Amino acid sequence: MNVRTLLLAAGCVVVSGAGHQAAAQDIKITDYDVPVSRSHELYVTGDLIREDVEYSRDYDYYDESYGDIYESYGLRGTWQYYYNSPFYAWSISAGSRLAFSDNHRQKAKFRETAGASGVIRRYTDGRGLFFVAAGFSSYWSHSYFRPIVDANASIGLGRVVEATILARAIRIDEFLIKERIIQQHLSKETLLALAAIINREREYKMRYGDTYTVWWYSDMDRLIADAAALPGGSIGPIGLLRIREVLNQEQVQRRAYGWTIETGISAAVARPYTSDLDDPDVLFVGFYSLPIGLKQQCMVEVRADTKTGKTFADYYHFEASLKYIYELSNRIDLVLDETILKDRESSLVCCWQSRQRGGYLNRIAFTARYYFENAIALKLGGDLAHSLSWYNDPNYRVFRSRDWRIAMSVAYHVF
């Protein structure tokens, strides 16, 4: 299954659901366009993964096929932060996983990985599309002598607006309807004003200190009560409780719209096993985010890079990914991911000799998330990956694998 197939399938699945939400609430995610917006979240997740891998190797004189089953028990932490303003936009993410892995034939092994990435963009005009950017990415595994670290600089066009806060305001509106606190959905103007108050959380903290939530919730309460003409002038304790759940406990999937394209240079800062950092890369990155109705989101990213210097276009890396999110209800999210990788590079063998290798990977994953009370979510999912690698070794030609993975995890939404 390729990216085009997934896009067509996603479009067919969501059309009917999007129409109902649009009719119920007179607002679109793309209506959210404020000068400054931000979104952040931190999760701690415990997971159990069972992996069934089938391998095949093609040699000069014979073929070999075998399989193995792995199980791992892990603890993972992930953090993300997005910020947008007229002249600056930046994002940063970090994560780490501690795990014990067992393949039923060897003693359980400890695994630790960690990674982080970030990018900042500076726009030349407050409403323009042209920007210059700088970023970094890093990855570390327990077996590395040193982490993988890359730094990049680029120029580009486009903007992406983070609108997750509006999705939270819409969730609050839905809760108030469900609890019969208000009789009809809030207007577009009221929802945008509510999102603006939610977005000003930092301002309330700076002004009122530890008691800021009293004033923050009071302003939201007054706005909703006035817009809905509530007799008591307040949404009451149940309404305030629902607001607290949406803002502090429930996860609302990322909502964003817009596009960016950029090109630049990426340079290696560190590599796990060698001090030879090689030539910089020329890179191209494209990103497109499309909300569909109020409950669905598609995000597509393409990245390609190749070495500068004498090996320009000889060695390259290409990656394309699609993420589709469907918010089935306030408790159930369905997430579909597909990733395609293709590369050709020079690698080191055991004798510290260089040889060429190339590879292809196609991975598709599906996850269903069910949210309990008190910010706890249960995730069930699986993925299937097909990969192929080749080498220019005279004896060892092609390596293929098919990887089935089933995962179950429990996540805690810290904030």
C-alpha cells in the first residue's frame, strides 16, 4: 500500500463524518488564525510489544530463510511543544524509552534509546511566507559510543498554524451540550474568543501567580454564560469541571493547517562509531497539514537529502510519511501512519572496509486509543513492515524481512 492509496482511502472514509460535524457547529479549524499560539504536551507510557520477524538472505550459492519472535516491556516519555507568532515559529520534541527485550532463546536484554529534535523559523514579514530556519536532530542508543547529532540551516516558504487550542474549545462546547448546560452550540465568534482565553494561560500565570486558575476559569465561565444567556450567569460546577478535564486531563489530537517547503544544508556534528563526519548534505523538506471537518486531520511530510562534493547524487536518503487521525469520540481516537524510506549509502563492515548498500522500507501502522478518566489512555495497535537491503559484496547480495508487530500500552497525560 502506498501513500496515494492511503490518501484516497482516508478521503473516502471521512467525507460522511465531516458533514455532520460541520452542520452541528458553525466553525472550521482553519478559522483559527491568531497572532500568537502555542501547544504542548507530556506523556509517560508503559508498553508491551510482541514482534514476529521473518528474514531471508540471498547468497551466491544458496538462499537462507528464518524467523524469530521478540517481546519487549518498556517505559517511554515523550514531550512536544509548538509555538507560532507573526515573525517566529518553533517546535521542539524529545523522548526516551527504557525497555527489556526477550526473544525466548537468550537472556533478556536491556535497551535504552533517546532522541530530540527542534526547528526555529524567522519570517521576514509578519504576514509573509518567506523564512530562514535552523534546526537540529539527535538520537542515542545504549550501544552507541556517542549520539547521532545533526544540525541544519535552510530557507523556505509557507506557514503552519497550530490550532489545537480551538479543538479544545470545541470539545468544551460539546461537553456543555452533552451535560445540557447550554441548549445549542456556541457561535463561531464565541468559540474563537474562548480559544483566545485558553491560549492566554501563560499571561494569567504571570499576572495572578498560583491562583491564576480562579481568574482563568472565571473569564471562560463569564464568556460562555453571556453568549448562551444562562439564567444564573454561570455554567456551574459541572461545566467548570468539564473545562478542567479538557484542559488538564484529556488529550486532544494535534490540529494544524498550512504548508512549508524548504531547502538547505545539513551537517553531521557527531556519529556513533566514527569521528569521520563526511561531507554535509543538501536537503529538501516539504510539509502539508490538512484538517478535515472538526474530527479528522491529515499530515504529510517528505524529506530528501544527498551528499555534497564528489558523491553528490550517488548517495541519498528519501523519506515520506502520512499520518491520518480520526477523533471518533472524546474517548476514542483512530490513528493511521504510513512511512516509506529509500536510501543508498556507504557503510562499514566488520573489517572496517567500506562498501555500498541500499535499502527500501514500507511500514504501515494502525492505533486505537481509548481514554479513561484521570488522564489515562489505553492504546492497542499493530504495524506491518516490509524491507529490502542490498550490498555490493561479492558473496552477500540481498536481505529481506517482513515484520509484524502488535503493541499494547497505557499512557498517562502529565499535561
